[in-house]
Amino acid sequence: MSYPWGDTRRYNSYSGYFRRQFGRRVQKVAVNAGFSCPNRDGTLAYGGCTFCNNGAFTPSYCTPAKSVRQQIDEGIEFHRRRYREASEYLVYFQSFSNTHAPLDRLRAVYDEALAHPAVAGVVVGTRPDCVDERKLDYFARLARDRYVAIEYGIESTSDAVLKRVNRGHDFACAARAVEMTAQRGIPVGGHFILGLPGESDADLLASAQRINALPLTTVKFHQLQIFRDTALADEYALDPGRFRFWTLDEYLDLVVELLRRLRPDLVVERFASEAPPRFRCGPDWGSVRNEQLWSMLEKRLEARGVHQGDFFITLFPEHLKSPRK
């Protein structure tokens, strides 16, 4: 059976999206260009979001002591050993807020990345309060002949939860940034954390309606993990009972129900995250890798005879006549 996104998987996969975009496999290569964050450098606050330890998800070769070109070369060499079929690469600016700088600084960084002969485009991770019209116009110009996507850390659709984790912006700010980006024809992603303090399973499932209303191209979901050297780790140490952690089976059940409520044209990049054990200090699922989690999710979707968007398609079939891009 073929689903609305054009293949036989029961969710709209990130790999399938790029095969449709490029006709072949492309691989992300992470880079740390040395940007900061307004929640850390005093622009908004100090200390960062309560959940954030940037080192937990930054590859070892990524360091701003190296040039962007050197990090790309080392990242390509690393991935060539693991993914031999990839011939082109997307540079993923992952660490901190990668539009939190003057426009001249952004031009220098992104022009350097796009000058690499093996680079097909860039994916820019940032916060919704770190873009403006001029910066987005610059990325729109780059996107005329290269793949350029902007991925926003939205984290939650609840203002109360965002305030609780010291995020420094509300959901309306995220919605404005997503809309401004999509209006320029730039693929736009949204990152959400499942399980932040104050959100129930019912809240998370209900949030699908607000996510669907955004002109997003891709979504990325992560389960909450408690990382060392964060304010959230201190809160957890004082009162672990305030936190909700799912077993792996419970989490898969939640993700199945969330997928069923998502628009079928939304590309699902991730639904879980992994970090080195040295960073983790809360409950976790042990050594289960992301590849295994995807396999488990697909089997669960198949066993239940459900797929991404089946609730959405039933309720809003007219959406499929003119899906968002």
C-alpha cells in the first residue's frame, strides 16, 4: 500500500523526503560554528533553558576551534565509513542558536559551508526569537539554488511550560518565525520535547492540533532526558516525583497516537533522541539505538493497522487536495 506521501512506510519519513528532493541519499554533517544563545549570553538571560546541555548532542569532531571547512571535511570522512551510499551532504548547524549574530557574520559562515564541493545545502538550527526579515531574506536568496532549511526549537505549544523551563519566548513567537520563514519558500522544521514538566499525555496529543496549524515542513520529537549540569538535573535531584518518564512501550504507544493526529504531509525527522551515558542522570532506556527505535515503531504501527495522519485524513480529507509545502 502506498500512503499519501508516496511510499509504503506508515509515516512520512525524513529519508523519503530527501530522496524525493534529491533523487538519492544525502547525509547530514553537524558543525559547531561558535554561535551563542540569547538565553546564555545575557541578551535575554544567563544559564540557558533548564533542560539544555549542548554537549550531550554535539559530535566530538564539532568544535569552534576548527574552521567550518575542517569540521565539514572531518564529518564527511566520519560518515563515509558508516553511510557509503551518501555522495552529497547537508551541513547541519546544530550547536546553540545559529542565527544569533549580525548578518555579516552569518554570511561568512554560511557562504563558507556552501562553498564546499560536496555540500548540497545547509540546515540551520536556531531559536524563533533569533530571526528577522533581513536574515530570512538572506536565507531565501541562498535557497534559490541550494537546499536551505531552518529548524526552530519550539519545544512546547504551552506558554506555561515554556516559562517553566526558562525558554524566554512564547508559542506565538515560534508561530510568527515559522510563518515568516515559510512565506519565503524556505523549508522549516520544528523541534519539540515530549515530557517537559507540566505536560500530560493528553496535553501532548492535543498539541498536534497546534502543530498541524503551523506551516512546517518537518517535525522532530524527542523524549525528555535529564542531563548533568543543567537546572533540570538539580530539580530532579530535589524532587524526582515531579517528573514523568515513560517506559519504552509507553512511549511508543504515545508516539503512535501522536503520529495518527499529525498532518500526513508533515515529514517526521525523529521521534526520540540518544545521548552518551556520561551526560545522562535520569531514567533512560539503556543502550537502545535510534535505528532500533524506528524499527520498533514501524512494527507497532503495522500491528495496529494505523499510520500517520489517519485521524487527520478522516476528519479533514479536503486537506490532501492542497497540502502545505
